[in-house]
Amino acid sequence: MVNGRDQTLSVDSYPSGAAIAVDCGETTSAAASTPAKIDVSRAAERCLLTFSREGYETKTIELDHQVSGATRLNAAFGVPSAVVLGIVGALTGSLVDGAETGAAIGGEAGFDLGRGAATAVDKKGGGWKWVPGEIFVILTRSEAEGGADLE
């Protein structure tokens, strides 16, 4: 909810004017040319950016998928809530069962519920981020253009 389903990346190259092809699983497109800001799906399994320009070698960058800061913050607050839910579960279990077994089962169930909610990652995208968020690529001249003869 905090991040949204898409992430905006800043993309640039030297020389500028390189075409950017975006391959993020189901979302494949020729997005723009550098410099640009492009939107990519946080939920994609993988994300590749391919830069091409006439007279230069094509370069592909694979982005790294990481858990977002919002999800990590959620986990930090989730541990205390797991403890509270564990205590509530233990009290409820002891009232229902009147024995230590009910308290143990209730406490464990409450703690597991709190921990699971705190550490769950939104598979639809908001829980993920692509790294790096800013990409700068230096393209090299292709050998056909005489780039290998620079000395």
C-alpha cells in the first residue's frame, strides 16, 4: 500500500539517446530512449533492461529484486504484535481449556499469527523493490565501428 505496484527507475546512458527495451516478465516493451524515467512492475519475477544504439554494443542490465524498506519496517513492528497476540492466545487458551495445554497452543498460535502477518511480503508488488533504482550505462563502440582500434 505504501509503495504501489510499480516502481519508477531513472535511466541514463553515455552517449544519451540509447533505446531502452524493458523485459520484466509479462511486461515487455520498448520503453523510451535515454535519459528516461520508466515504470516497472514490483511483482515481476525478473527485470532486464537492454540498451542499444547504432554503432555501439548492446548492453543488458539485470536488476536485483529485494524486499522493500516498508516491508522491513513492518517486520520490526510485527515482533511486538506477535508477542501481544501470543499472550492473548495463551490467556484465551487457558480460559477455554483451563489447563497449560490450551495456554501453550493459544500462545503459539497467536505468536505465529502475528509473526506471519509481520513478515509476509506482498506478492503483488508493494513488498518488493528493484535495485539499483538509478541506472547509468556507458556504451562502448562496436568493433565494426572501429571501437577496438582506440589506443
